[in-house]
Amino acid sequence: MTKTFGRIKADLRSGAASCESITMEYLGSAESGRRYNAFLSLFAEKAVARAREIDRKLKAGTAGPLAGMVVAVKDVISLKGERVTCGSKILEDFVAPYDATVIERLIAADAVIIGKTNMDEFAMGSSTENSAFGRTKLPQDEDRVPGGSSGGSAVAVKAGMCTTALGTDTGGSIRQPASFTGVVGLKPTYGRVSRYGLVAFASSFDQIGPFALTARDAATVLRVIAGRDERDATSADVPVPDYEKALTGDVRGVTIGIPKEYYGEALDPAIRAGVEKGIEALKAGGAKVREVSLPHTDYTIAAYYILATAEASSNLARYDGARYGYRAKDVRDLTEMYTRSRSEGFGAEVKRRIMLGTYVLSAGYYDAYYRKGQKVRRLIQNDFLEAFKSVDCLVTPTSPSTAFKAGEKIDDPLQMYLSDIYTTSANLAGIPGISIPCGADKQGLPIGLQILGKHFDEATILRVADFLETCNM
């Protein structure tokens, strides 16, 4: 089933559907689409019971704003009483003892949570091939990847297994799979959405955000999950606007920046054509368009992979086999328990990033790598602040390629990391970004257009995204 939330609400009002029937239909799609390996767990009984409860609220007129919305959740977000595996053997049997803040807010708004989705282990990857539970497949071509690390959530939305889904974006892990699968993916400003209950990869980068079929549906979810949370010191005390009201269908008066560094000769011609078509549509709609420069763009991948792996090395030190998670059997002493538990529990990509992060944090290399990376991060932030003095948002490609073949880059980490070349800068700067579909290449594979905005100005990027959707991109 591929219905927008607006259509679902209309069906509920008219009596054409109930929350229970909608939930059952999505569960049926999830079961019939198991070959995509989008879900790691489905909560069929709980979801149906919850839907019946919401139907009673609908009859009483007391239902919340998300009544009728069926949501899938990336398996890196805690849901009380359910496994939170992070796509890793080391947490295969770990059951979350509490709900993440985003889960609490979804439940309070009467959303139905249908299940947990597959992902690259600990959100480390760009293809959802690094999961300990098998790769997720692209619905349009099962021999290809759906992007990552939130590939399961993206596929669940694209394949009609849920209305919307939550993912996480550390260096593009919402926007890039949205681009590959042909759905909308929104990374909010760092601090806009609470990270309480999110298992950390890189704490100064991670941000939870929604996948949806439309910008309007993404706006609806963001309004519910955004806002200050006393349990998360990094969540910002900034008012949350009514994002749906910002979707005026009009871009007159908006100034769009085109960063020249994102449109080099290496950009795939089909992707260039798709994005340029979007830019022309914005011009025709009355937006002003001007070229800008982000001079430190060439350093984003290096800075990101130094800083993010450093934080990962620190965050993943807690998985030692002693406190929780996988523990090696038949060990002779404490050192062997630590060594074997981590060696057997972590996959290759996670081990690679732990080693890289430990290296750049080591005494002899801290100043040469980590400290320098932080300085470059500040320069990249300043590039965006300078650009936003003259423009309201930026339009760029989301990814340098469309969905690639499974196995094509798995043995070449550098090429895999370069999949994030257009997305990591937003995480380094902490700004919001959204990817929307903008056509397809000659093989029929989706192309993504990325819109980047000022800190806490999700309203503008959603407005521009919504306008482009009306242009039949």
C-alpha cells in the first residue's frame, strides 16, 4: 500500500478504512515483501491491538494527530520490551528497557509502530550490506543496494510496508537511501530532535529523522518528534513551528544557492540533468537562484571520517562482553573475554572504524588528525554560515550515483565512503537537509535532489521540497 497520510486521514474520516484495516494492510505488505529484508522484527499482534485502541479514540473524538499513521523504526532506536540490535551480533538478544523520546512522542500522538528495520551495523555503512542479519534489497532491482545505513526504513516506505519510517543520519544515512529508493528523507538540524534512546554511533553527528512519500508527511512527523527534551543535553530549546503551514506551494521570494563545488565534472550527467531540472522549476516558480561557494567542500569526507570514527571508537568501547550484549564462551581470563567478545561480536566495517578512531585519538596522532579535523569542521560550518548570508537554502545532488550493485563497493571502503560526498557536510555543520526524488536515470533508478537549510529552518527546505513535488519531479 502506498498512500500518503493525507489520503489515509481522508479514508478514516469517510469511513472507507479503519486504523485496524490500514494496519492489517501494511502488515500484509511487510509479510509479502520479506524478500527485501527491510524488517528485522514485526510487531503484528501489538500493532493490531494498538490500532483497535486508536479506532476507539477516533470514534470518541480523542485521537491524536498521527492516528492512522503506521510507522517503522530503524533498529538503533529503543522501543521498550523489544530487541534493539543495531544490526549487530553483539546486541542480537538485547531488549530495550525503555522507550526513546521519539517513540514516546509517536505513541502519544497515536501512531502505530509496526516493527524495527534493518540497517548497517551500528549505522556504519552506505548500502545496508553491513548488517549481521543480511543485506536489504532495493525494490526496483533486488541486485542493487538501497543505500544506508537506514536502508531498511527507506525500503519499508518505498515498498508500501508503512506510511512513514524513522531513520538516523550521521553522514547522510537518511538522505542517501532516500535518494536511492526514491522517497523523501529528512535530516533535521542537530539538536532539533532528542537523541535520548538512540544508540550512539557518533554523538555530535547523529540525528533522528523521518522517511515519507511526501514532504508534507515528513513535516507532520517532524512536528511531533521535534522539541526540547530534558533527558538529552544536546537537544535545543528552540520553538517548533507548524511545519505543514509552511507548505504554501509557493517559492516566490526564496533565494536558492547553487554551490559550485557540488557540480564538478565527476557528477553523473543523469544526476546533473535531474537536479538542474529542479532548479529550472524553482526559477519558473519565482525563486531567485544564484551561485555560491563552499570552499572547504573537498575536505568534508576526510574530516568526517576522522571525527566520526573517533567518536565511534569511544562510544563502542562499552561493548566489552561484561555489562550487556554478546559474551564469548569458554574464555580463560578477562582479557580473552574482552578480546573474543568484541572480535566475534563486531563485523568488519565496525572493526575498521574502531581501529581508525582509536588511531586518530592516540597520543602520537591526536594533534595531527583529530584536532586538525575539528578545525576543518569549523571552517566547513563557517562556509555554510557565509553562504546563508545571501541565500535561504542550497540545492545540490544527494548522491554522486544512483543505486549501485550489491557487492560492488563492499571491498573498497574508500569508494563506499565517497558515496557520502554530498551529505557529510550537513552533519559536520549541524544544518538540516532533505532529499526528494527528481527523476530517474536511463536504467530507471531514482535520482535524489538535496535541499540544505539554515540551522532550525526546516520550514524553508520543506517548503521548497513541497513545491518541487507539485512540479511532478
